[in-house]
Amino acid sequence: MHNLTAPFDAPIDHAAPLAGAADARIFAIVNQKGGVGKTTTAVNLATALAAVEKRVLLIDFDPQGNASTGLGITRQNRRVTSYDVLLADVSVAEAAVPTPIPLLSLVPSSVDLSGAEIELVEVSGREFRLRKALEGVLGAYDYVLIDCPPSLGLLTLNALVAAHAVLVPLQCEFYALEGLSHLVRTVERIKRSLNPGLEIQGVVLTMFDKRNILSDLVAADVRGHFGDKVYDTVIPRNVRTSEAPSHGKPVLIYDFRSAGAQAYIHLASEVLRREKAHRDQVRA
């Protein structure tokens, strides 16, 4: 995929060893509030990681199926979905489909997933369904990204129980910090009771408008509360980023020179640096 990465002018840490030398690292991309750039972040971060030759699986875990649409997978081609993985004991390997991006596979979503919250209530071990489903494929990938629905229900709970780390897209708006605090408390509860290894890998500020003083105030407030958990990279409001999903393409493919595309390349670089620091800490 060097023809894709050649024009990128943001640094990527090629020196970092594969995250999945043994097993994939699993990220849940979570925010209980909709419209914060969560799916856009999932699709474009997955694309950026694949562009530097990481083997990536993106799981569309939102009944709206926007991540599937954003990667050009039509509804007619979503024959086996994340719903089937969660409730019909279909393997992840069977559900995963290739995307137009080399090294990036997708488990698509369908509207059937909207009923999963109710169906899971009666299922034994309902919080662990996704974790168990992923066990058989982790050696095939370096990173698994889970695009969660905008809620903290059983679907998101399954993602958080399965994940090693959480990535939180946070819109630069007035109530952002209040919602983030609630999410952090949820992560801490899951860490205590269901997934002791879960951590917040980082918070990414999205929809940043440099013309709006509120964006600066929110960014400063979030950094003041969460310190180095907040990525240095900020994702700007960008027309090309908004247009890309309607063409079934990540913005990195749609217009790699745009401010949005370059920001996601910088974000991928930061994620890889943090992953390398995590591995070094574990080895020490």
C-alpha cells in the first residue's frame, strides 16, 4: 500500500513492532453521545493503520451501519453481520469481509443489531459474547477496532469487556466534559468487575473549529482534567471529511491532502507511539 502512503506528510512510527506479534490489540471506540465523530474516527484510524501495513479488523457494532457504508460495503453485501457473530454463533472469520483498503477487513453491521439489546437479556454470559467470538481470530490481526453505538447498553458493554483499551472521540462543545466523566466512571466499573485489563488509551478532540473560541476553551478544559490521556492531535471540522462517507470512502482515500485526512494520519502515529510505550512498559 505504499502508493497510498507516499503522499502523506505526517510522521508514522514505522519502527514500532507489530502490536499483534502474538495477538491483536483490541480498541473500543466509544462515546455514548451521537454525532461526535466516532464512526469517522473508527473508519479513518483503521485506514491509517492499514496504510502502514498493520493488519486491521474493524467491527461495525452500531445498528446504523455507518462504518460499513463509509467503507463502501453496500447493504446487499452485508449477508453475515456483527449481529450473527453476537447472537447466532457465527465466527468472526466468516463474518469478516475485505474492504477496498488492503489489510483492512470489516465485520459489517445491519439493522438487526438494533434488537440485540433485548435479545441479549436472556442470554447466559451476555457480557462476554463478543470477547469469546474474537478469541479465534486475534492472531490474524494487529489491531481490532470496534465502532460502538452511541449508548452505554449491552452492545457497548460487550465491546468494553472484549477490549484492551478505549479510545474516546470527544466533540469540542459545551457539555463534552460532563459526558466524558460519565463514560470514565462506566469504564472504571467494568474494569473492577468484568475486565481488569481495560484502560483508556486516549481521548481525541474532534470537530475542532479554530474560528470558535469555545473549541479552545473546551480543549483546554479537557486537557486540564485528563492531562496526557488527551491526544496532541486535534481533528478539525473539515468539509472533505464530511463528504467522504457519501462516496463510500475514508477521507484518507477521498482526499488525502485535506486537513481531516492529515489529522487522522497524525492520530494514527500517536496511537502507535502509545502502543509502543505500553509494550515497553509491559516488558519492563
